[in-house]
Amino acid sequence: MKALSIRNLTKTYANGNQALKGIDLSVDAGDFYALLGPNGAGKTTAIGIVTSLVNKSSGEVEIFGHNIDRDIEAAKICIGLVPQEINLNLWEGVQDIVMNQAGYYGLGRKLAHERTEKYLRALRLWDRRKDVARSLSGGMKRRLMIARALVHEPRLLMLDEPTAGVDIEIRRSMWNFLTEINNAGTTIILTTHYLEEAESLCRHVAIIDDGTIIEDARMSTVLRKLQREVFVLSLSQALEQAPTLDGFETRVLPDCELEVAIGPGHTLNELFQQLSERHIDVVSLRNKANRLEELFMRLVQNNQGDGEEAA
Ligand code: ADP
């Protein structure tokens, strides 16, 4: 069973912006799927169409077999949405917000109460149930939006940049929570800027760039394309020029740092051995945090390369 099936979906906004140029996506029930891409790629537009907030220009969308053109109410019931922007009524109480959403989906009062308590507890907001949303921290507001999206227990949860601006501790606890509900059977699709987030959570990933899907594969397959890893080494002494190392590209950075790209088949051990032979002392090392950009660049280049060959 497909949780989501999108065929040849296009969106051109009234100002002529072509946000989606004919995308196809297919998400299995039970999957944890990432829609990854740079700013302006079209991720929010795609989510907006699936959740009926944005009208598509053309194409087909089915949610658990319900076509959004013919069966919108049935499709909507299957979905819970956590939008990117905080869209809570800030003057409303925390518990009331979730209860009202339950009412919107037609849950009886008793069930609405049970579910509200269940999700507010799960998202560590039960103690704050009487407070108005305005008094919550940014991370709590985001968790409240997740509780609100889950109260009717949708089969498909869509989250648009769920952890943007959320600190690392809360981000990790949200990841754990999402993993739990996915394990319990909810299909999850999220958009993110962070490769690390997709890598930690998702089994499949579609990468979207400029309104086009440029990759749609298992996470492990996509990560294998990133064979070249880049590290930044902090050295005890500054180097005047980059050392020439066999199997590694090097570049001198300011502040006694050296950037090293490790090609396929080469190891950190070899790198350290060669550095030590040259009496270069390494104090610490970190992974260069641009793997996502590197992945985009690689995929976009490959795509352009394919296009040129085909032309
Ligand atoms: P993402 O979520 O990947 O950052 P969006 O779907 O928000 O991308 O945007 C895709 C493109 O559509 C961008 O060029 C953006 O400027 C444009 N866009 C988004 N919303 C609107 C709108 N309401 N009117 C016109 N253009 C829009």
C-alpha cells in the first residue's frame, strides 16, 4: 500500500514562479521519508499541495489511495501536518488547542480527552496544559504542533522542517519521539535542510532542487555517493603551504587548520601516518559540516552532465 503517490505534479504560482516542474514520488506505508533540498527547492510547495493548503497546477496526488481531486475529505483524515511556521493561536490554552483539533476531526469528548493527554504527555507538555501557547518556548510550541497534528492519529504525518531553530537536545528528543511513532506504524515524511537529520531518521530520501526531483532512493544508497569525506584538522602549528599527500587533497585554512578530503579507499590511519612522517601534529579533527551541500553539488553536476550528454 502506498501512503503517498504523486505523479507529474506541477505548480506555477500566480507571479509565474515555477515551484514544481513535474515531480513523481511514491512513499510506502510505514516508511520514514525525507524530502531534502536547499531553500526554495519546492519542498514546502509539495507539502502544501499534499495537505490541500496550496492548489496544484497539474498532476495527481493520492493519499492511501484517496485522490485529492475526487476524495479530498478521506485524504485529509489520513494526514497530520506540522507546518514550518508556528501557526498556533497564541492566546489559547495548550490543552484547548489539542482538544479543539480533536473536535475538528469529529472525535467524541472522552476520546478527545484521552488522546490529548496521551500526546501532551508523550511530548512532555502535560504540565503546561493550562498555560497559553504564548508562554511556551519555541521548542515547546513545535512539540505542541506535533501533538495537535497527531490527536486524530493520522496514518501519515508530514513535518515541514520540524527542528528548524530547535536546540540540539530538543532536536534529539523529537527524533526519538518520531522514531517511536514510526515504529508503531505511522508513515512519516519530513522536509529538512539537515542531512544529519535525514540520515538519523529516514529510510528513504528524495532530493529536490529547483522544482525537480534529482534523487529518490534509499538513504544508504544516497550516502554511498558521498564517498569523499572532508575533515578539518586543527594543527599545533600553522603550515605555510598545504602538504602533498598520497590519496588526499589538502588545503590550508586560517587559524592553524588544514582541510583534508579523503578519497575512496583511503583511511584516516593512512592520513595520520603521512602527516606524522612530515612532523605535522594534529590536535583535533572534525567532519566538515557541508556534506549536504556537497551532495547537492554532486547530484546537480551529475544531472547537468547527464543532460549535456543527452543533448
Ligand atoms: P522550499 O520549501 O524548498 O524552501 P518553497 O516550496 O517554499 O521551497 O518555494 C519554491 C519556490 O516557489 C521558490 O522559488 C519560492 O520563492 C516560490 N514560492 C513559494 N511560495 C510562493 C508564493 N506564495 N508565491 C510565489 N512564489 C512562491
